[in-house]
Amino acid sequence: METTPLGSRREWLGLLVLIVPTLLVALDMTALFLALPRISADLGASHVQQLWISDSYGFLVAGFVITMGTLGDRIGRRKLLLIGAAGFLLMSLVGAFSTSPEMLIAARALQGLAGATLMPSTLALISNMFRDERQRGKAIAAWATCQFAGGALGPVVAGVLLQHFWWGSVFLMAVPMLGLLLILGPILLPEFRNPDAGRIDPASVALSLIAILPVVYGLKELTVDGTQSVVLPLAAIVVGVAVGVVFVRRQLRLTTPLLDLRLLRNPRFSAVLIGLVLAGIAMAGCGLLVTQFLQNVLGLGPLAAAILFCPMGIGVAIGTMTAPLLARRLAAHTAITSGLCVSVLGCLAIAVAHGAATLPLVIVGITVLALGTGPLFALGTGLVVGSVPPERAGSAASMSETSNYLGGSLGIAVLGAVGAAVYRLNLASGTPSGPAFTAGLHVVGVVSAVIFAVIAGLVLGAGSRAAKATRPGALVTSRS
């Protein structure tokens, strides 16, 4: 019987190198928000330019992550990772020393293009380096832990830097981290490419961009405060969805598609991807309302609010790190479902927070909510990349990352709109501003609890069907 080779010391050292870009991307995406007021004052950026400074990075990441995941399968995942790291480092320097809003917007956009190479490349390389399922689970848990811990620490790190240095220091965080990756990556990381990948279909690349970018743009525009018409954002979403249908049909016809949608025929694979989208919706929606509650209702400054909000990111980090321990004792689908039930309890704590206990309950709620999602992100992501042959790991990783990103965008747009609608209705009925906003937070907490309960049902159902399909007495591993 052939045994799966175990990762050696070199692979574990390589994992430390792969964690660097993971941590960096998470830090970068959250740190800028705290620096934006000072950037705007120094460069004289208009309101529209401020939006593009903050959004151009995310737009390009969302638009190119599918292409970059598949490109890594074809040209080599280490090669693409190092190219992306070099581009990100260069654009970080340009961003730090930008002299105009236009220059900074261009730097952020190119950073996004480079950033789209980092996450799927790191995840795909982990799947190549750790073929043993248990080791891969630990490695992905460490990868996910750094991703969420970085997101939580980004505003805090930015606050410390901005207190002592100029706003460009926020961009310079990337330079030593990526310099380390560029030096050690060629030594510690293996190269891997699909020898039978075929050529990339340019039409599929164009269709993926035209499908994703309008949807992300429309969702972001719908969250902007003001009385502007919603016609253009809604039209953009409709166009994106329509092009997405064309993209899907083309992928199903191609022999070597840009995105292998046939993977969705696996019920466990599709259940996890749907779960990642829905979890992103609930987490982003709750996160948005809680940060607004801390600043708009309690009157806290950005740094104080960021510190109080840290437990959410730390909760996910602890949940992802401990997920492999759960997987030793429970089938993966049972561990994920159990965690999601914990998230339901966290959402309900937010939904009932009232009076003097509001702040403590809200902080406990977001921490418990986040803690419960850890098994989904760690074990679920492991299932996604572990359920495909090594040569298709980049494509699978890009699907996982796209699910996370779209879920976050949908959460901010949809649950943000729900909270705003409840707030306006309560104001119209004569409720003071603070309690009116808290009522919106309560509703979003209830909606998020329902979302997590739905994910739990999906994952449990898919996992149970897969378990019944195995032979009696077989061990259900993290692929279940």
C-alpha cells in the first residue's frame, strides 16, 4: 500500500515563508482605512479620489484572482508568487512616496493586480508541499490564522505607525516582509506547474473580468451614503451577472477551462464554497454594523474602535488554529457544523444587546461569532484544495478566494442596507438616533444567525451524504 510522503523541515520552513504574503495582504487591506484621512489631507484628494484610493486595490484583486490562480497552474506557482511579490513591493514604494492622488490610485490598482497572485499561489503551494491530509490541515489552519489575525491587527499597526511616522509608512510595511519572501522563496519553496494545462483562453479572462468587476462596483456603490440614484449600480450588477452566465457556459464547453466549474458537481465542494460566501456575508455585515456602532453611537475614535474590534479577527484566528484538533475527534463536516452553531450563539448575543450591557455583549458576540467560523475557513478551505488533483489546486484556490471576497462585498452591501433601513424606520417613528441604530444592529444579528444556521444545514447534509457513501468502518477525514 502506497503511503503519502510527509512534509519535512524544509516544507515547514517554506510554510513560514508563505505566511508572509498572507499576513501582508490582510494587513494591507485593513490598514489603509485608518491612514486615508491623512492621505487625503496631504495629497488634496477629492471624495471620489478617496473612494478610488481605497477601492482600486480590491477591484483588481477581485477581478484577477481567478485568472492568476489558473495562470499559476500553467507557468509555475512559485514563479507567479515571486513575480507578484516583486510587483507588490515596487508598488508599495511608489504608493508610499506618491505626490498626487492619481499616482496613488495607479499604485494601488497595480498593487491589487500583484496581490491577486499572492493568495491563490500560497494556498496552491501549500497543497503541493503537504500531501499528507493531516499535515495539510495544520498548514492551512496556520495560513488562515495569519490571514484573519492580520486583518484584525491592520488598523492597530496602522494607528501605531501613523502616531510616529507619516502616512507612507503604512505602505512601507510590505517592503521588508516581501524582501524576505523574494530571498528565501527560491530556496525553500518548490516549483509546481501542470504539464498538461494547455493555453489560457483570452476570451475567458475577459469574460471573468467583465463579470466580476461590475458586480463588485455595483455592490460597493450601493453602500455609499447619500441620495444618488441606485440605477447605475443595479445596472452594473445585472450586466455582471449576465456576463457571468456567458462565462459559465463557456467554461463548461472548454476542454481546459480557465475555471473548472465541473468541480461544483462534488456536493461537499459546492457546499463549502456556498458556505464561504454566506459566512462572508454574515461576518462582513456584522463587522460593518459593529464598527459603525462603536464610532457613531459610542463616539469612539478610529484607533479605539479598531482595538475593540480586534477580538473578531483574533476569534477567527483562534478558531482556525484549533480546527485541526477538532478534526482529530470529529468528522470535518461535524466540526464545521458545531462551529457554525457557536456562531449562531454569537449573533444572538449581538441581537439581544441592550442598555448598559450593550458594549460587552456586542464584543462577546463578535468574538464568539468569529470563533465558530474557524473550522469552516480552515477545514473547508482544506477540503476545497484537497479534493482536486495537485495540477488543479490553483484553480480551486482561486474559487475559494473569490467566494470569500464576494461574500464580504455582498455582506457590506446587503446587510449594510438592512441595518440602514431599520435605522431610518426607527428615526421616522421618533426613536432617538442611538437606539435607532442599535435596533438595526439587532436585526442584522438575527439575520446573521439565520445565515449561519443555513450554512450548518448545508454542510451537515453534504457531509452526511458523503459519509454514507463510504464503506462501513472507513475513517471520515477532513475531505468529508
